[in-house]
Amino acid sequence: MARLETAIAQAPAKQVVADLIARARAAQKIYERYTQAQLDEAVTAVGWAIMNPEHNKALAELAVKDTGLGVVADKIMKNHRKTLGLLRDLKGAKSSGVIAEYPEKGITELARPVGVVAAVVPSTNPAATPVNNIINALKCGNAIILSSSPKGYSTSTLLLKYVHEELKRIGAPRDLVQQLPAPVTRELTTELMKQADLVVVTGSQNNVRAGYSSGTPALGVGTGNVVVIVDESADCADAAAKIIRSKIFDNATSCSSENALIIHSKVYDRMIAALAKEGGALLTPAEKETLAKTMFPGGMLSAAVTAQPVKKICAVAGLARPELVNAKCLMVEETGTGRDHPFSGEKLSPVLTVYRARHFDHAFNILRDIYDYQGNGHSCGIYTENEAHIQRLAREMTVCRVIVKQSHTFATGGSFDNGLPFSLSMGCGTWGRNSFSDNLNYRHFMNVTRIVRTIPEHKPSEEDLFGPFWKKYGK
């Protein structure tokens, strides 16, 4: 198998991808004739391919072993929870044939496949993200081809082995789900984006920009750098427990992991104490400088600390204070934002930046300054009992989601106690230079054809439209 993949990879990229696309289109032409029940059976089969406990454990262990990122137990939970939630969202959802009728408008809507989906997936979630894309694609009658990261390739290969076994069980075409051969190069990925019918990109901003410039309709997501406000009315104990649990999950591999807290001065000391009780450790200014040299050499986030546990980060940075080494999360105090203050950006590690705000307006301005630097469009959070503060964030802050009193990592991508679609890819709207502002979901994987019939004419008069305007301003 390895020799075959090497031979394939040595062929011109355009031909390699064309062969995969041809096989995918042949499979998809069969699959698009499936009934809704058959599509749903395929979705269930793929869901079981990862939720089978033996498969889930093997995928999580391989992912951590080969990528060096995250925590096995947390990846098992993520693979299970995200897939279970997605299957819940899709149960009973119409994705084939007539999906809506509006007799008063004379319109009937039918779901149609987009064709072949190219999905670029990251090393941070080499099983959960691909399977989410696969399920959404198959729900709508499509085929899909993965472009996996080099570190995550072994995990996606094992995932596809399980997926193909399940497709075989139900008699569905194997070539509905494929991946680029190893080694996955930029040239192969670029060619896949060009030849597919829809591009979905989760991961680096370089890949996202490549997707949008490929000439193919694309869905790419923006940079994460979640900031959460804790105002003077917050329950600090509740907030601290939720924030630390979320921050340390899978060593903060998620783009939805909290990166900074802005705490009202009236509750600042109480909140820091509550965070410490949950396992957070505040660094001294000198320790902060030591950590910064390790985390941001040359101003860039180091791979040596990305998605690593606190003990390893301390060892790499040379931080030996027992309170730090034994902590669940490291905390640094900050006042500035931007390139000269790298702790104001995304850290992809159990390191949390804290700011002190004099009042809510001050907190709002800090939040805006942080997102002007990084994370614009994604989401923010707040712990408050003041509805006006929530409304101001929703109406004025350039974010697509305002998460209220919830663990951000678990809430932003859909949760069993909120109404967001389960997803590992969060659109950031035009603020994040994205084409969508929703959580990526099955509706993004379908075309809609509309049958349009005549209805009784409804034509307004000029008086209907301009009467109030004329009365106020004259003709």
C-alpha cells in the first residue's frame, strides 16, 4: 500500500487529483439517487465508525502519539460528544427531495447535492473534524476527499479504514470518502481545491486564504482568540470552574478555548482567587517574561508549547516554582494588546491572559482592541447578570457568537444545553474575512433548487410605498 501511495504521489498533482475526483464523481452519481432513509443510514454508519468505543480509543491514542498534541481522554470525549451531537442535529433533518413548500409564494424548495467536497482538516483534531465534514457531506448526497495535515495523516487513514468498513456493511460506494495520498503536499491540496465543487477549510489561515482564492466556492474559518468578560455581577466561583475546565480541555487545541479574561476591578481579586482554587497559577512579572521568551520566539507562537500540558511548558521555559509546575493552567497579567504584547493573542496552550477593567466600557474597549489585533469575528463570552451588557456585545462587538455564562470550548461548537449546531468549524463572517457567520453545518453542503409557480398578483401602488414619505417630506 505504501509503495502504491508513493507511486501515486510521484505522478503530476493534476492527474493524481483528477483520478480521485473521477472516482468520487462516479460514486456520487450513484449516491445522489439514494432516498432520505438511505442517506441517513450512511450518516449513521459513519457516525458509528468513530463512536465505536474501540475505534474511538484507537483514533485518540494515535492522534496524540503522532501529532504530539492534546490529551487522549479529552480526544475520546471530543470524538464521541461532537459526533453524538451532530447525529442529534441531523436526525429527522431533510436533505433530499422537497425540503420546504411555501404555497402563498408559489415556491417549492428541493435539496440537491453540491457534488464533490474538498475538506482541508487540521492536525489539532485529526479525527473529529474530518468525520464531522464527512457526515455533513454524506447527509446531503455528496462525495468528499480529505486533505489531511502531515501529522494527522495516520489518524485520518485509520478513520477512513473504519469508515470504509461501515460503508461496505450498508452497500454504499467506497469512493464516496477518500483522501489525498501521502505525502500530502501544498501542490496536491491546491489542485484538489481547484477541481472539487466545494472547498471546506479548517486550520491555518494560509490554507483558508488558499481555499478562498482557489476559484472554487469555499467555506473557510477565521482565527480564534476568544476573550471573556467577567463583570461585577458575575458569580466568580461558577465562572472560574467553567473557564478552567474549558481552558485546559485537550490542552487548549480548540479555536474556541478562552485566551483572555477581562475582569471588572470590583471582583478582580475574588476572581483570581477563584481561578487559583480551580487550578490556575498566576505568574510574577519576571516569570511572565521568562515564559514569553519560550512561547513567542521572534514574536511567533512556538510549536514547543502548542497543546502541551503545564508541566512540559514549565520544563521548556525553565519555570520551576512548584505552584506553577503543579498547576492546571498558567495565568499572566497584561495591560496592552497587539504584536508588542503577544499574550494578547491566541496561545493554543493552557496559558490564560488576564486584564483588569475599571468598568464595563473599559472592558468593552479592551475586548475591541484585542480583536483588532487577532480573533475578529469569531466569538466572545461574558459572565454577568446584566442583560444590557450582553446586548451591547451582541449589537456592537464584531463577533458572530456571544456565549453567556458557559464554558466556551464546549458551548461555541454546539452543546446539549444550547441551540448552536454541533460543529468544529465556526464561521467568522466578513469581520473574520469569511463567507459565512454560522457554525458549519449540513445546510452548507447542499444546493437548493426552487420550483416557482404563479400566484395571484400582489402589486403595490406608489401611494402604498411612498405615501408616508411624501406626507413627511413632500414629493
